[in-house]
Amino acid sequence: MTSPGTLYGVGVGPGDPQLLTLKACDVIRTADILAYPVNASGASMARAIAADVIPEGRQEFAVLLPMKVERGPARDAYDNAAGIISGHLEAGRSVAYLCVGDPLFYASFMYLAARLGADRAIEIVPGITSLSACAARTHIPLGGRNEILSVVPATLDADALKTAISGADMAAIIKVGHHFDKVRTALREAGLADHAVVLENATGGDERVTPLEDVGENETPYFSTILVRRKDLS
Amino acid sequence: MTSPGTLYGVGVGPGDPQLLTLKACDVIRTADILAYPVNASGASMARAIAADVIPEGRQEFAVLLPMKVERGPARDAYDNAAGIISGHLEAGRSVAYLCVGDPLFYASFMYLAARLGADRAIEIVPGITSLSACAARTHIPLGGRNEILSVVPATLDADALKTAISGADMAAIIKVGHHFDKVRTALREAGLADHAVVLENATGGDERVTPLEDVGENETPYFSTILVRRKDLS
């Protein structure tokens, strides 16, 4: 009987391929199967970041994850992917599942892993988060001394957003996308709009950094994070 | 006239040398001067993590940073180090300053950079944070869906700690060290002690993972982070 393979959750970082870790490169080069999420048009940001490291001819498995938040289709997609991955693991094949950023920081990997059962061997290779990337590109510190850093998903409702932002020394608002107008309103109401910077694709090829109030009224920054620092560290 | 050199703030990650990024390796291999903090006994965790990548004979500059929080000696140490680094930069030499974790995540690099003036060329190479390392080693997600993640320094006073912990879906309490008893009391009073895990040196050679209530009453976990997850993500 073959012993079961290991599933690796591999963080490939925020966008710059040079921000892969040595360990991520090693796992990508040696795993039997490479899996990664793709969107409806077949594009995979995770695969694109790791492309230079992927050996030619390696078996790949693209997991189509619905972008919409309706729970049903997403659940089916995870169930289906978990079934296929389980099959590989049972046959003794190792699987590296590539995740943009870090596998356990607001990423889809954990929903997949949860479906595989406690008996599976799972190893996490942490990655550089979009947060660290945003800080690096703006030189805005994420935190220091006695400061509290709050990481706040833009998917929260307006009141919850405002409460979370108002209480933090430093806030990072993630998953902004089409929630941008709601977030900007919350920041204005909290008196923090002038302290906020919008980052799109930090460290990636199409990076943009814009003070919040310089974003046009009809623009929706794509794949973005907003850093809000109440006062300078010094 | 030589053009001034660049100062690189290089995150070397949480402890496992395999968690260095490709970019960090590249900068460490090519910078003219390697700088890093050392403690009073001359040990440098940052240098130890990067040791395999440091070329033989490279010029090194150990920055002695007082561990005590008294502001005076620490300020003098930063002022002094900034002066020496400035000299190298003006002479056209590049300097890589190694930081455990990420240079802009509760690290000393930012206090050094602040002393160098806005005219210096500074580039940040982000690193894997202790947070991502702790998540990877315990499989505890840092955040997902609508969750707010709070990063809370253990240096806060007991009341501020309790408030910060009580409001978060997920909290990471950093810089625990000799604040352990205060933090444990705050977690008990917030009813969260049974949800807390203590990690020492996550991914490093002497890693320890202990449920909070299994830490002995007279133990002080060294170089530790506490993860507090209110409820499972599913």
C-alpha cells in the first residue's frame, strides 16, 4: 500500500515573483501536482506569480472558484476540488496548492483544507501578505511600539466598518474592490479620509498607489488595499 | 562625485532560513555592507537566520540595541547607527539592514530609517511575519470572510489589552515576553484563555507550541506570540 501524499498550502506572495520564499520554490519544484485557483476567464494570479519556478510538463489542476459570494456555487467548487485533491493524496501523490499572499490570511486555501478531514497530512508554507507589500511600497509602518493594527475586510457593513476603523491606531482595509464607495464614505465620516492611501496590485507589474481622495468619484480600484495610519510613528 | 548608495530594509522572516525570499537573498548577496541588530551578548537572530546566504568576507556592522525600553539609550544607539550608515551611503556604498520578520511590522528598522532623512534612497524588502509563521505552524487561520484581525502588543496596559482582545474575532498578541502573566490574566477575564495558544520561535529551531493554560504558573515563554481565535472559520 502506498502511504498518502502531503497537501502543501503554498503562499506565493503579493505579486512580485522575487517575493517567493526559498521553501515555496522548493515545494513548487518537487510536488507531484500543482493546483491553483482560476477565475471564470481561466486566469490564475497565483500561477502567474510562480510561473518561472514551475517545471515544464508538471501535472497541473486549475480550480475554478466562482468570484460571486453566493455560498452555493462556491461550496460546490470547493467540495469538487477537495474530492479531486483527496484522490491524488490517497494515491500517494503530493499536491502543492498555490495561494496569492499567505494561505491562512484571508485566502481560499483554508476552506479547501477544512474539507479534507483531520487525517490528511497538510503543511503550510507561509507567504508575504498583501499588507507587508503595501507597507513596503509606501514606507507606511504597519505597527510599532504600543500600536494596535486592525485588519478590516471591506465586505463588512458601513457601521461595522466605521467602528473598526475608528478604534485602530493603524488599519488595513482589505478586499476593497467594488466596496470602494462604501469604504470611502466610512473613512470620511470617521475623519480619516486624508490619512488613507489606496494600493492596487502592490509589488505586481501594474501597481498603483493613490491617496484616497485622489481616486475619481466613478473609479473602482481593482484588487486593492487601503492603509489608514492615524498618526506618524516617531 | 559618487552617487549615494541605497539602504535596504530586508525582512529575513521568522526563523526558518528557508523562509527568506529570493529578493532578500539577492540583496544580502550583493549589498556592500550588511547591518543587523545584536543584543548585549553579541547575538543576532537576524544574522543567524540569513547566515547561509552571507558571502564570506563581506563587511558587517553589528548595531547594539539596548533591550530595555528606557528611551534614552535606545535613542542614542539609533542615532549612532544612523550616523555610521549615513556615512556608508554618502560614500556610495549600499547597506542591507537585516530585520527578523518584516521591516515595517513592529520592527526596529523604521526608527533607524526615520533618522536618515527624506533624501536617502530606501528600499524595503518585505519578510514573512511571525504572525504568518504562527498560523502556519498551528493551522489557525489569521482571518477569513468578514472577520477583523487585531494585532495587539503585549506592552499595552491590562485594561487596553482586555478591550482590544474582547472586540476582535481573531487576535494576535505580540511581544509577549515578560508581559505573559498580565496577558494571561486579561485573557482569563475576557473569557478567552481556553481559545489561546502560545508560540515560541515559530518555524525556528527551538519552536514550542503550548495551549495558554498549559503554561506553568512560573514560566515566562520567551520570544512569543499568542493567537486567540474566538470561533472556528467554516
